[in-house]
Amino acid sequence: MTDADYRQLLHSLCSESFFDFVRYVAPEYEFNWHHIELINALQRLADRNIKRLIVMMPPRHGKSRLVSQLFPSWLLGRNPDEQVIAASYSAGLASFMNRECQRIITGDTFKKIFPDTRLNEGGKEIAAVRNNDRFDIIGRRGHYVSAGVGGGITGVGCTLGIIDDPVKNAEEADSPTYRAKAWEWYTTTFKTRFEKGAVEAICQTRWHEDDLTGRILENVKNDAGTVVLSLPALAEQPEPERGIGEPLWAGKYSRAALLKIQSEIGSRAWNALYQQRPSPDEGSVLKKAWFSEYDPKAMNFAADRVNFYFDTAYTDKEKNDPTAGIAYVKRGADFYVLDCRAEWLDFTAQARFVQEFCQSNGYTSKSLVRIEPKATGKSLVQVMKAQTRMNILEANAPKESKQARVNSVAAIIEAGRVHLPKGMAWTDDFKTECATFPNAAHDDRVDCLTGMILSEQPRKVFRRDVRAF
């Protein structure tokens, strides 16, 4: 094969296949299966088989390298008349992506594949702009223009629009004003630059349900031309390449490493940034503001009966719901929650958990310990009745759906009749889980909350064959 034949073959392969282009131009790139999925989706976008690609991935999982650097470079290589507008949360980051594209295009490897795609390298073709905000393809209509979200991009058109990480941080994400401005910029500035047949790639680590991606998703429901690639850090349902609870990129972020991140950033940030499942501070069923707080140092529950409710799980596997328990005092129509704890436990450890939780939260001979008879609950009731002298009750098996049970107690919570202790480490996660129901990854504490309230309603709700003490 002559050198000319080799170059022609290389040009043909890399023109047709984004995957082959990445392998040749970026041989150091570490491919995981999710990168292949993203590459295939970008290939469909380039071939105009779809008109919009929305990519939602955790931080540091390789999305920007593919979407904002290699992809537009490849597109301009195989068609020097493509017109690209690329935006990010800041002009500085957008300019960085611009410079990376220039570095790829001016590299010797790229030139071997696509010799007709050339930038102004200080020669005579000074009419071709090349700076941190824009570069033109010499002698063709193609260009790459970068800007921050909210910045000006008037006067140029695009056949490919890219928005990569339009939100900088939680402060921006939680600002209704910023979200409104980002949406206005997207609809009145970014989209108005599209030429006929233009396509777009929206790439984001989610921050808020009403972030730019959230609004776009809401507006393109049932749009056959839109493909959504949502890749949570830990799988929440079986996938072809991994099972429930397995990491997206095990070679870089192990399950243990991800769980450590989860414990450090809290459930709300974890669900949004890493699971691509943002939820509002206040949910559609329960709201954080409905839970009042009390000062545990100022309250004396010595004369009150402390009761308990437990929701058990089948296994100690963290991909399943944990076993949870709630301790509370009821005064009149009000519930004072003393503690709520959730742990992943196998059956043999559950009895010990129940005993220790009860003893540490003021169990007395007057206390009632209700255990929901699902999962291991029925067996746990039998074991604890046989092995302890605690007042163990089998709660009524729920007959309604979780949603229906939550709906049935929502008015009590909204009335401010559920009080949580101030200053406890668990209260924020408790309120977040309640507020994000039914979209949270786990709802064991919600089950305990509804069980607690329903167990204190008229006797007909629960079994009458309770033991006399």
C-alpha cells in the first residue's frame, strides 16, 4: 500500500467513524463502555439521524473530552463547512474547549486524516480568524465560536450547537434568577443561531430539576428526534453492562469510592450530580418546611412513653433499601421524633439493631415496638418475641401503595405536627428523603414516618390481637 493509499484509507475510515477517529487522534484515551455509548450517540447526531442529544453524566467521567473537544474537531474535519457554537457556564471554560479543538486540528495526526481542514497558523490567510473565542476554517464556511452561557453570539450561525456544563455551582443552580436567565439565553440567543438542519448536544452534570437541561427535557417530551443518555454513577436498574448498584466507571471510581463521595456531599447533591436525578428542596408530596424543629435540651420526655416503628429489608446489600427504625413520643396530636436511623443489615443483625436502637432511645416496659411484617419483618417479630421480653407488635401489613400511605398522612405533617430535633446529623437526610419522595433512591425512612403516624390512628388501622402487658 502506497502512502497515498494509506492516507486515503485513513481519511475514509475516520470520516465515517467517530470511534475510529478518537482511536487514531487520541490513542491515550481510556475507553469504558459508557464512552462507547456516548460515541455511538454522537455518531447518530453527526449523521443527522437525531436532532438533539442530551447527555447526563457524573463529574469527571469523560464527557467533555468527547463532546466538546474531539467531536467538534472531527465534525469540522469531515465537513469543513460545519459551523459550531459551543457554550459553557463561563467564557473562560468555553475558551479552553476552543483552544483544545485548535490543538487537535493543528496536530500532525489530524492533518494526515483531514488535510483540507486548516486554521490560520500565522501565514498569509489573515482573513481567517483565530483566537480564544473563535477560529475559522481557511477557505471554507466552517467556524468554531465559543461563549459563556448568557454571553453574546450574535452575527454567526451554527449547524452544531454544544452546551457543556451550563451551571457552575450549587449557588447558580439554586438561583431562580440565574435559571430564568439561562433559559432566556438558550431560547432567544442560542437557538436563534441555528441554521436549517442544525443539531445540538446538551451535556450536563445535573444540579437542579429546573436547571437548563431540566427545562429542555420538559419541553421536548415525546420528541422522536431527541435522545437522552442518562448515566448514573451507581446503576439504579439493571443495564446491559452492569447490575444494580454497580459503578459506571469501575476502573476509575469504585463503588466504595462513590459511596464515600455520597457520604461527604449528602443525598441531595449525590442524587443530582452523580445519579442525574435532581429533586427540589420541597417535594411534590411532602415539603421540608412542614417539619418543625424542637430543642432536645429544652424538652423533657422522662414521663412520656417512647414508641418505635421498624421497616426491615431482606439483605445487607447497599443496592437495596436499608432496615430503618424511628423512635418517637406522641403528645396529643403531635409527634416528637427522637431518632431515626437506617442501616444495611442481614437478618441476624436486625434483632440486635432493634434492641440497641430501642435501648438507646428510652425504651421502657410501657413502650411499644411495632415491626412492619414485610421482607424479614414477620420472622423478626417471631424471633424477638421468643428471645426477648420486649413489647413487640406485628404492625398491620400495608394494603395501600406507598404513595397512597404518604398522601394519607401528608395533612398531619403539613399542619406542623411532626417535630424533629434540632442539631442532629440525621435530620437533613431525613427531610431530604421525605421531600424527594417518590423519586429518592431509598424510602425506608418515609416508610417509618408513615408507619409511625398510621400506627397512632384509630385502632382499626392496626391489628387487635396485641399482647397485654
